Amino acid sequence: MERVKERTVFENPYVVQVDRFADSLKHLSENFLRLENCKGRFTQDEVEEMFERVSTKVCANCEKRNWCLGENRVHTCQMFYEILCAVEEYGAELNIELKRRLQKKCFNAPRFLRAAMSVFGDAKQKLLWNNKIIQNREGCVKQLVSFADMIQHTVRELDAGIFADEHLERRIRNGFKKEGIKIINCILMMTRQGRYEVHLTLKTVKQQCVQMKDVAYVLSRSIGKHMIPEKGERLAITDEYCTVVCVERPRYQTLQGVAKIGKGCEKISGDTFLLTDLPEGKVGVVLSDGMGSGETAFQESAMVVEMLEELLNAGFPTDAAIQMMNTALVIGREEVRFSTIDMCVFDLYGGTCELIKAGASTTFIRYDDRVERISSTSLPIGVLQNLEIEKVKKELRDGTFVVMMTDGVMDALPIGEQEALMSTFIRGTNIHNAKELAHHILGQVLEWTGELPQDDMTVIVIGVWKL
């Protein structure tokens, strides 16, 4: 009844349909959770089944069979249970007392013991695999629920952002008409941060070709806001109808610089990074360090970064994207292979930076008067199903530099002095070029060690300036 009431507030049929779709996904996930749970021990029936298998194999031709499996069955079962407990605790080397007692009571003690250990090992392996499957299913269920929540949130936010303003729309149409551009559809949107976003379906008349920057200028003049084409928008419009998007110009811009070197000066490094423009006027920087070094580590970290890029550009929240990556790595393989995730998401409108870490090294923020350190104690992705992600949000100023690096850079410095030395390297220079600062920091570390790199090293510097 409550769900029906919630749906009635939506007039847009597309929102209602997507809402129902998301609810179906959540209902499906609830059904998955009702299935078998993980087990920490064997049931009585399973122990009985193991006992039957051992006795059938070992005791079939034994002259004491009727006694051991008849009148004395309870004690025989108890001895078998003690063997299983001893195997669980001591492994193949049982304690001497238990072996002595078994030899006194059983003519085929060595064979009975080997069969018990074999049956128990098979059952234990089956139990572990079943639990692994159940854990993987629970991980997929969490991602299913997260995905359903995300599409519900997104479609409701889009619906809430669309607004009607006949006077403003008329001004826009008239402004473009004077420039020889015909508009057949104009959608006005307001983001949750209060910024304009305008979707226009338009074409030129008389076979003209108009650059997108001129389209944005006409739109800016019409609505009184500094509008720019959305990232990746076409460069020009022609006499064929097309839909373009313009957004308010952000207040800040970023410039990045990277310096890296492989272990032992090898060309292939296990560190991979990503610099990308994200929806809603954000810039994402991701640095991943694969387990080990060389080609294998590079393939691992590159896969993580590429998949993260796909998810983030599709609009997935950072938490959901990393959790989905972690689930994919945990359930996708038997062996443990992990990668660190160090992510900075810059909001170019709000002038903030969100730092997200999973097993990553310390990040440094250089202000005019100080250097701040952001450390993490979380595990990398690909280790545990339930991943803890550490997030910190920082206000930035004009001329602030954010310095990210992999463990290989910090580990090259003396233990106990790493962060203090790195802060000195960053604070002790007046360089205001991101690329030059990245190379300066890496150069200082290599000069300090005086030897070939013992691990892959990568330094990324992101400078933030007001427009």
C-alpha cells in the first residue's frame, strides 16, 4: 500500500515504469537472499553420510563388522566424529592418543583412518565451494540492489530537473531565429546544484554551418548565464536537425601532470592511471597499482582502470562503481589478485575534491601555506567481498595542488620518515606547473635513494585554478 502511494506522486509515465523495473530487481534480489546460507560446520546428517561411506568401503569384509556397526555403533560413530575433529584441528598428523585408541578398537585402523580423512577432505572441499558460491551470490545481490537504487535515483532526479518557463523558452527561440537557426524542441533543466542545462534540437537555415561555441554564445545571451557546450559535444551544426546540450560554465579548471618509472627502469609498469571528464562538471583521476610489477601487474591495474572509466562515464556513483569492480574481481577468480584504487573526483563548480581510497598510498594537498596528508588503512579491491571504502571531501582554493602517488614512491623513503620527507619535497619548491612538479617530486625521491627503483613508481599532480 505504501509503495502505491509513493508511485502516485509521479506524473511522468517513464518514471513510473522505471520505478517498477527497479522494484522488480529488488524483489528478485530478495528471493536470492532467501536461498541457502553459508555453513560453518557439517550437519548431523552429513556426518552420518560420511560415516556410511567410510564403513561401506572399509568394514565390508571385517569380522567385527556386526559388532562395530550394530551393538557398538554409537561408540564407533563417536570415534569417527573424534577423528574428524582431530583432522580439522591437526590435519593429517592426528594426536598419538587418538591413534592408539583407534588401533585398539579397529582391526583396519590405518585403512579406516585414511578413508575417513579422504571422505572428510572431499566433503570439506565441497563445503568451501558451496560457501564460495553463496558468497558470490550475495555479492551479486548487493550490486543488483545498488543498481536498482541508482536507476531510481537517476530517473527521479532527471524528472525533477525538467522545468517549464514559456517566457525564457520564447527568448531562446527568438534569439536563435535572429541568427538563422531553427529550434523545434527546447528542454530546460536545473541540476540539483541549481545550474542550468539546456537541450536543443535545432538546425541552420539556408545551408549555413554554425560553430557550437557560437550556439553557446547565443544561448548565454538569451538566458543571462555563461553557457558552454557539454564535454564531447559536436563542433558545429548544419542544415540537418540534431540535438545538442549546453551547460553552465564551471568556476574552476584543472591541469594535470604525470611522472612515472618502472621497477628497475623497466618500460612496463604495473601502475595505471586515468584522467577523464565526468558528468555534472566533474573531473575524475584514478591511480591503480596492480599486485607485483611488470606485465601481469599492468594487465590487472589496466583492467580495473578501464572498467572504472566505463562505469564512471556512464554516471555510476563512485562507491557503486568501486563496489561493482570489487565484486567482479572477488567472484571472477579462484586465486587472490588485488589492485589498489586511489581516486580523486574534482567538482569544477563547487571547488571541492572527493578522495576515495581502497588500499592506496597517502595523498598530499599543497595549499599556499601548508601541505595536508590524506592517509588510508583500507584494503585493496579483489581481497574481500565486503569492501570498506574510505572517502574524504576537501574544499580547494585557487592554486591548490593535489599530489597522488603509488606505494613504490613512498616505500623508497625511510620507514617512519616517509610522509614528513614527502611533505618537505612538495612544500620546498615554488613550481606551479603540474607536470614539472610531478617530475620534481619523483626526481627528489630517486635522488634520495640513489639506486634503481625497487618498485613501480607513479606520481600524479593535479592543479586547480579559478576561471
